[in-house]
Amino acid sequence: MRLKTSLLKESKHILFVVMEHICVGWTTADELYSCSEDHQILKWNLLTSETSLIVKLPEEIYPTDLHWFPKTVGVKKQAQAEIFVLTSTDGKFHLTSKMGRIEKSVEAHKGAVLAGRWNYDGTALITAGEDGQIKIWSKSGMLRSTLASQGSPVYSVAWGPDSDRILYTSGRQLIIKPLQPSAKIIQWKAHDGVILKVDWNSVNDLILSGGEDCKYKVWDSFGHLLHCSLSHDYPVTSLSWAPDGEVFAVGSFNTLRLCDKTGWSYALEKPNTGSVFSLAWSADGTQLAGACGNGHVIFAHVVEQHWEWKNFVITLTKRRTMQVRNVLNDAVDLLEFRDRVIKASLAHGHLVVATSLQCYVYKNWNTPLIFDLKEGTVSLILQAEKHFLLVDGAGLYTFSYEGRLISSPKFPGMRADILNAQSVSLSNDTIAIRDKSDEKVILLFDALTGKALGDGKPLTHKQEVLEIALDQCGPSTDRKIALIDKNRDLYLTTVRHLGREPKICKIGSMVHSMAWNDAANILCGIQDNQLTVWYYPSVVFTDKELLPKTLCIKDGSEFRRAPQVLNYIGTKVTLRQGDGSLVYSSVLPFPALLHEYSISARWEDALRLCCYAKDQSLWACLAGMAMANRELTTAEMAYALPRVQYINFLREQPSKESSLAHMLLFSGQVQEAEAAFLQAGLIYQAIQVNIDLYNWERALELAVKHKTHVDTVLAYREKFLQKFGRKETNKRFLQYSEGVEVDWEKIQAKIEMELSKERERAANTSVRSSVASRR
């Protein structure tokens, strides 16, 4: 990935000595406004390459910053979206129309107003001044409050993702101040020189800062340093996040740099521009404009992005051209588009390309399926085997690969512009979205209807969730979702739980990134700087003790600092290292084969595979798969001795219902096992389950409710208390023990009689089924 830059031979802004203030802002993806100390506001049209003078400002107005009213706040406010705020050295800010007419000028600060920024919903404006004050204004320019007042000038300011916090500079310090008066302020020393620019991305919640120490740095929203650049030759005078938060740009003297969100550099350009004082990305994130100290406006667009899938490598060679290379035979195809490419995704045998006006879907490289887009600002494309998801500023849309709109899920407070690949996940039947208003909540939707799953109740975790991922294979009833919370613990749970409370099981800790395999429900992740592969993560629901035995852990010495999992396709895991380089790690093909055999019930083939591979982790996977599918013969061969004894116990059960309930117990599903016993009319077994688990009150409740085995519960309770030398203190047990006689011989006879009835009923059922089969 790199920047392709362009500059006019002569600057359009008149150069006096050195332009100390020049600023730029995009109105649309192809139209830009710029203003400088020559008092001119110019409009740049990138489609026609024309530059026109909008207005000549009054002589007393020397602009310092320009910011357009946000366009993602809805149709009703589009009329106001045609204005921008212009700050100036005379202590005022000016609300200016697109035609250049100053609608309102407001006396804001003593000395120059150095920065002005609208919040994300357009309800407030913040200004920062040379007088060290930060003020919040209404959208009509009425003063709401003075947020901070300090002794040094505030050179830059940025809103937090939810518009509830402010980030601003204070000399060498960075300060995050919430709008609530009682909330805690975060302040830290960020640079060794005065900080000149900051930016805060709403999608990834990361902070950028650059200053006179000639470095740029990346921080999280708690002030933890994530990346520190090497020292440049000159101070960092500008920086800006791309809207989707995947890359950012940094400007310095005769320097323009494109960087990944983790901080490492994609490309470095050395244009003859002087210092780049201001940087702005177009709304679609494909173009960048910089205001230069020599009066020029530099334009750059992102090219040479790469997408890989199996034997295909696709490169964006120009803004409207892609090159497809088949590495098996070195065949090359060129894909031409009518408009500029904004986003693309390659997976599951399909290439999906979003341009500024249309979406192209390729299954082969000759005849794409094309349909029009409502908005030209697609920020995310996710693919599953049967369909794909587009996210733009207006919402989420699921399309089939034939171009048919399938669904468009909606929920209260939806902000599609801040969704990314970590907060949205797609499978053939489910869409999962982390709720931005409460990051402990995951919203689940049916991909085919767009409606909330089940009773509409979302999945709630005990901690804030950082990343989610749905598995890709198997039936919808077995769909699982993996999540990483803010403690970096990895959890697994089911998506469709039929009204029951979902069972959320921890399967890893210190996990920094993850990905599901595209062809089998195998999960990989970076766990404590090691590559860990969970061959059969669902075993945690069947037999927790098997989980550690189903892992493949690769030594992290072959990976450098902070690797991230990009994808897991076939037997290849692709990782991006902290310096930006790609590394690949191979995984044995046997676990995926084992999953295939399990799904198709080919248990003999599965046993042969384990015998051939001679890998203990495969035997552990097979044991878990067999138990999950109630295949006791295979499980007996795969398990070690203690489990085999329990499997034999399951086989000895007099009825299928009893065997099923005990298998649920084996998997730790106590409530489900009790319900199975009760549904089959096996009251004694349901009571005995609770006795065995010392759940005395529930056992007595069942006995009283069904008017049987009250004496059995009291007898076992008495035996339990005698063993530990304790007396009965529970009022309910004292109450029933007064009127019920405990006789162990009668109890044993009653138990044996119930078991006999169960055996007889099972035998009769077997005879009836055999007769029916003969007929």
C-alpha cells in the first residue's frame, strides 16, 4: 500500500513569506475547500481538475482551522451540513456557508482561535485558543461552557468517539476530559516537546499525537502507549486518521507518511511542499489532501492495496483498476471499474468490490454482477459462504452473491459509521454486532430476515467485549460465537439457546486476536505471543477436561513483536507482525478432516484417521465429538479408562431417555438433564440427580411436587448429616421429617420397582419399534 501524490506546478494560494496557517476540508469525496492567510477560500474539483475562488475574506480574517459540519447526522440536518466553521487569529470563529457567506461571527477567545471541531452528531462545537481556554458552543454559536482554562496555548483538540470526552494538548501533556463535571480526568506526559496535533478515531478508539520532538505516537483511550515512531528530521505538524481507522497519515517538512493503525509505516513520500500544516481524508477514505506551507494543496490517493485468497492475489494498481494474479499458473487478469474503488473483500471464492456508486461481485473474472449503491461510503465488507454484508454510513445490508438484498438489521441507537471487523461478525445464518452504547452486550440477528434472534434478548457478557467472531460451518442450531473481553480472556458460547441462559465458557486467556477457519469450526489466536489453535473449541460444552488436550500451541519465537491474526484459510494462518511484515504458519490438515467425518457421521473413517496420525490431540477431539453426537462406541475407543467406565454405565441405562439425561449430566448440563428425566416421567431419577449433587432443597421440592420419594430424600439427607456429625437446621426438612417415616428397606424396594418399570417400558418400546419396522 502506498500514496500516489499530485501537485500543481504553481500554488493557487498566494505566497507571502511563509504560510503559517493554511487548512483544508472535504465537502464530498471529490470536492475540497482550502483557505489560507491570503484570505482566499478556494474550491478544488478533483473530477474536472478545476480550482475556483469561492470568496475573498475580509482583510482582518486570517484563517487557522476549517471543519465541515458532519454529514452523517441524518437527512433533516443536510441543510446545515452545507456550512463549515472557520477559526481565525482575531479570536473569532465564523459559521460560513458553502457559497462563502459568513452566516455568523462569534467572539470566542483572547488571541487566536487555534482549532475548531464539530462533534460527531453535529450538536456541539468545540474551540481551543491561544489563551489556553477550551469552550463548547451550540451548533448555532451560543456558548454552553468553558471546559478548561490553562496557562499554555491549546494547539489541537479532538472529540471522543461518543462525543462525551474531549482530548486536547497542554504543552507536552495530553489531557482527556469528560463532559460530566464529576468524571475523572486522564492526563499524561506524551512527548518531549510541545504537542502540535492530535486526532482520535471513532472506529478503533485510538489516539494519535505528534509534536516538536519530531515523533508521532499511537495511544489507547486510557493513555497507554501503543507505538512510538523514530525521530523525524523535523517536527510533526499534522496527522489524521482515515475514517475507517485502518490507516493514518502524518505530515512534516517535505514529508508525507502513510501508516497502519498499529503505527508502522506503509509508505513515505518526500514532496517539495514545505511543512504540511493540515491533513484531511475524504469521507470514503481513499483520498487525502494536505495544506502545505508553500501555498500548495497536495492530493494523494491510496493504491497498491493487496487481497489474498488461496491461489489468488489481487492488487489495486490504480484508482479504478485491479490486477488479479493466479500464483499457480502466473495468469494475470485486469479488472476495470467505472468509478473509484473504495473497499474490496476476497473470500469464499468471490471478490466483492464497492466503488463510489456501484458494487461488483465476481465469481469469475469475466462477467461481474453489478448493482447500484445508495451511498458511496462503504466502510466495511464482510463475507460468508452464502452472502456478504455491506456497511455504510446509513446502515447494514446483507446481499446474496447474486446481488439480491436479503436483509437490513436495525436496532436503537445504531451508528453504522463506527462499526469495524472486530465489532461485527457474519455467518451463513447469523449477524452479531457489539452494542456501542453498552460494550458488554452483543446483538444477534437472523441474517436472512434481519430480525433479532429468539426472544430478542441480546447476549450479555460480564466484561466489555473487544472482539467477536462467529464460526462459519455447521447447522444454525449449533452456531457458536467467540469473544475476547477487555481482560483479554477468550470465551465461547452458543448463539441460539432457545430461551435458556446461554452458557459462556472460558477457553483461553491473554488472547490478542483470533480467527475461525473458513472450512471447519477450528479457532486460532495469538495467546500470550504464541499461536494457539483450538482444534475443537466446542468440546468445552461436552467435557471441559478435554479442552487442554485439543490445543496445538506453536512457539512464538518465529514471530516478532505483537503479531495479529489476519485470517485462517485451509491449513494456512496469515499473521501481520508488529513491523508490518506478513508471516504464514501451517496447521495440520487432520483436524479439519476429523470435523468433516464427524459432521457426516463417518466414525470408522475418523477412527482410522486418528490411528494413522498418532496424535493425542486428535484422539481428544474425536472423544469430544463422539460424546457430543452420542456415539458411545467411538467415544469408548477414543477415551481413557475412567471415561470408558462412565460410557459403559451410560450403555447400561434401561431406557434411551435415561441414557440421554445422563449424557447431559456428563456435559455439565444439570438443569437440562433434570428436565429430560421429568419429561420422560422418570421422577425418581430426577430427584436422585439432585441428591447426588447435594442439591437438597431442589430434591425435596421435586419429591413434594410429584408426591413421591419424600422419604428417600429425607433418608439420604439424614445419612449425609450423620456422616459429618451435624444436626438438621433446615425448617422444611424438619417439617417433613415429623410426618414421614424413613425405612431403608421400603425405599430400596420402591427404587427397584421404578427401575423395573423403566426397563419394562423400554423393552415394550423396543418390541413395538421392531414390529413396525417389519411391517
